[in-house]
Amino acid sequence: NAGVMQNPRHLVRRRGQEARLRCSPMKGHSHVYWYRQLPEEGLKFMVYLQKENIIDESGMPKERFSAEFPKEGPSILRIQQVVRGDSAAYFCASSPRGFEAFFGQGTRLTVV
Amino acid sequence: DAKTTQPPSMDCAEGRAANLPCNHSTISGNEYVYWYRQIHSQGPQYIIHGLKNNETNEMASLIITEDRKSSTLILPHATLRDTAVYYCIVDNNAGNMLTFGGGTRLMVKP
């Protein structure tokens, strides 16, 4: 059973471009969570999704950020018009809705 | 969610037990205690969780005080690969929207 798969592992974008981060949850998991970790800081919750639904997006910045988890395919975290402050590690986690969350290895976004 | 308090850093000799404390004095009756760790910028890894009783798995043991206001994660025989930041989190399982604090940076030394 493959773990949570995130791609790309590293992403470089110029200021103003769009960044798309993908997350495939573990088989059988229908709950996906995105977290952001700024350099030298702890992980911060961003958004919680189930298939085709956003359950909680209280940690998402109000502008430029969006997330989806379609019926088919991976979950996507989309950042429009990236700025240098968006440079961070973005982690996805999935859960069978109960206890432990399983994290992917993250996508490291660098905005230049 | 209840807050947790952990020491920012700890050292442990290789092969010895590592005991990582966590205070959660405002924990509610329906909140679980979870432990995760993050090894050098990798994705966090689930270790163990518990509600009231002590728990043990292949990675660690979790000791929760009777009043549930504090807990201790025990790594029985620490190895160099256990060097990581360890996070104690309380969560009511309404969703895995985990609130990560600063954690404890454990350094296992030869």
C-alpha cells in the first residue's frame, strides 16, 4: 500500500506565476489535509477536504489560495500569483477518518 | 483545542530511554493525546495516541497521568535515527486538523 504521494517534491516558480501541488492520498482514505511549514517554523493547518467537498478552510489565506479534491484524481493545492512569502514546504496528509494522519514527503516551493 | 507545553529541546544518549514530557492541563474529556515526529524536514510521522490508558506499540510507549493533565512519550532504546522534533498534540477527533506547537527537538547522541 503506497503512502501519501505528493508531487512535485520541489517546485520553483517566479513571482506572479501559478503553483499547483498534487496529493494522492493513501488507498481507501477519503479525507485529505494540507499543511504549510514556513522556514524554521512549525506546521500550520490550511484546509481539510473530502471528496468533492471542502470541510474546513479556516487556515487558508483568503486570496490566491484554493484547494480541491475531485471525485477522480489527486487533491490539488493551487497558489495563484505566487510571492516570495509563499516559499515553504507544503505537506499533505490523509486519514481514514479516525485517528492517525499519514503525511506525504511534502512539496518544497521556492519563489524566485 | 487544548494547548500543549513541551520543552524546546532534549538530549539523549544512544541506547538509553528517551522520555519526552508534555503538559496539557486544559485537555477536555473527549480529547486524545497524539504524538508525531518530524525527522529533518520530512513529512511528520505518526507515533502513538491515547485517551486515558497507557499505550504501547512497536515504536514507543505513551504514559498518561490519571488526571490526564500530562503525558510522557517513551522511546525505550533511542537510536541516532530517532533524532527529530517530537510534537505532542491533543485532538478531539472531530477531524484531523492537527495543531502543531513548537515540539521538542530530541538529539540522540552517540
